[in-house]
Amino acid sequence: MNIKVFLLSAAIILPQAANAVTFKGPDQAFIDAAQSIGMTGENWETPEYIASAMPHVYKFAHSYTLHKGQFVLELKKSASPLNLDELVIQDYDGNISASDFLMNRVQNHNAVILKDGKIVHEHYSNGMDEFSTHLDMSVSKSFTAMAAAIAVGKGQLNWDDKAIKYVPELKNTAFESASVEEISDMRTAVVLAAGSKEKYWDTRLSDAQGYYGENAAKAYANGTMDFFPLITERQNYAMGEKYDYQDVNSELLGLIVDRATGRSFTHILEQELLQKVGVAADAHFMSDKKGLAMGSTGMNMATKDLARVGLLFLNSGKNEKGEQVLPEKFVNDLWQGNAKVRKAWQKGKESALADGYYKDQFRMLEIGGQRYLAMVGVNGQMCVMHKESNSVIALNGAYPMAETPRFATMQFHQLVPALVQALSVHKS
């Protein structure tokens, strides 16, 4: 079936289907309310509005609702909570409590910290509670890869296949020779249009998607599908040689899963991941107007549910019932890496932050003798798994600037190491 026909059909059928994701358009009532304070689909990500927008961003765009199932994983509270007021973080001007560091320097909204599967700390602010969704930004990329991994596990997709097998439209583009694995590892190193300081990516992608409201998408009749043919050049590296973090890879990976399975990858996330994990709240995954979900940045979910997903990576992909939700090989490969992704990491700019690698839309950061498997979003969204302490750190926030060295240092050289050090000796 032609992908355009399939996606348009999905947009009509999905709302009527039982036990299936629901596709919907922008929420006009919300848009009208947002405009009363000057917030629009175009400006919600600016420093003035980003905190107000984060619980609601999906309402500006088309989106899928990923419905929770009957099973909800109960997360018990530890008898001995971790006191963040007493946990000290060293900053440039002296000691500061982890609570103050989170709330005031990292601009955190919600945090859920688990050790041995129990809650040792949780807090919710900015008008949210444990069931409130929050835009997860590039944490979404990891979910797109999880959908791909589940499809691979079912024999519907192969990492070694060329992407063009599933997306013939890639002929004569910079992705023509790329494998699914190289796209998932962000080892394509394609040439994109330069962005601005505030929007450092190729904004033609976000325009085509309707990420900043529907007006910019009017120039792209077929949504995201009109963006991929624009990418025709590659950097001076052999395919697969260099890691370069580029949203287009995540968008293409989502499209590949759609083509391989015959439906939006959000179905997999709903029924094969979130419902089996036992999430407590519906999630929302933003989409372009044609039904192609935003694989790089579309997930809006509750922070506590994000922590529930993180537990899979401490249990070889199994849920609390012992069911194999994610393929064990996929999870093990994330923890182990390989020579290709380690070598590619050294050619990318993030190697200045830490040793490690990028594998299947996850980062492995090796700092101070510790290894952190991380899903990372640009404004303080993260889910970090640490094996030795058997812990998960799930955070959502609204840091007002993107990709600054200061913020990366605060997250992974100050906050996470301090939390993990405390968790390593903490009795849950």
C-alpha cells in the first residue's frame, strides 16, 4: 500500500478501532486558551513560554493517544526515601543541595528515582502530578528505537537491511546506501541546512511536521515525506563511520518501522511496550498531519511512567511479570556497544562530554568509572539507568536553552554522578 494512502486511512480508522491508538488533530480549545497569554504553536519553545507549554505541547499538533492498559505496575515507596535536601552537589560557587540544584539550576519539573524497583524520591511541580504528561523531547528517539527493536524481534524488520528496501523514495538521496542499523545509530552523517542559535537543526523538518503549529506545514503538502528528498549530500565520511546527532535519522527510523509493519509505530509502543510495562496514564505521541509520528521528539508521557519503562533495561528487557517486552539482545547490545559505535563516537562532538557511544537512539556515557545508559532530551528530559546501583533516574524539565556545555555538565558531570553515588550506598 502506498504510504500516503495508508497514513490517511489510519487517520480515519484509528479513532474507531478498539484497543488501538487514537489519532487526533490540534486541540483548538487549548490553542485559544494559550493565545490568551500570548503563547502559540510558533513560540511555545521560547524561554518565556516553555515551562507553561511542556505539559501540553502535543495539543498544538496532530497526535496519537497511546492508551494505558488494564495492567498498571504498582511502584512501592521505599521505607527509607532519598533526601535530596541533604544530598550535596558541588557547583562553581560552592555546595548546593540536590533539591535546589534540580529546581533552580536545572529547571526541573518532575523527578522519579527508583532503586531496586522502589520509589526513593518523587516530586511533581509546574501544576503536574504523577499522571500528567510532559513533552519528553529527544527521549522520544529511544522510544522510536524500541518500536524498531520489537519489530525486529517479531521478524518484521532487519537491522542489516538497507533503508531503501522499505522506503524506495530514498533513491537519489543521501540515505540511499544507509542500513537500518546505521540510521538507528545516527551514523549517516548527512548534510542538513544550517539552523539558528535557538533552532540549531534543519527547521524545514519541524516545519514539514507541524511541530510548531500547523501554519508552517502548509507549504509541505505531504508532511514529513516532503522533507526526506531534500537531503541529498553527505559529509566526507564513509557511511557508518561518523556519529552525528541528527533528528532526521529518528524520523526516518519511524517511517521504516511503519513501512515494515504496515501501521504507525505508535501501535507497537502502545500495545507491545507501554501496556506491557504497566503505565498508569495515557501517553501522547505527536504526528504530522498525514499520520507519520514525530520519531525524534513526539512522546508526551508521565514522568513516573518513563521510570517504569526504565526498569526494562535493568531486567534484560523483561517486565515485572517476567514477560520479554524488549528483545534481550537489543538491551544487551545497548549495554555492551561495539567497536563501530565506539569509533564513530570519537568522531562526533559529544566525545568532548564523555567517553562512550551512541547505539540505537540511546547514549552510553562513561564518566568517572561509572556507565550510564541514558535516554536524553534537550531541556532536561532524561531517563538514566545505572546497573551497579540498580537504579533509574527519570526527570522532566524546561531548561530554556538548548545544547549548552553548561547544561550538559550540570546533568552528567554533577547531578547524575551525585545521585548515583548516593543511590549506590542507599538502602531501599
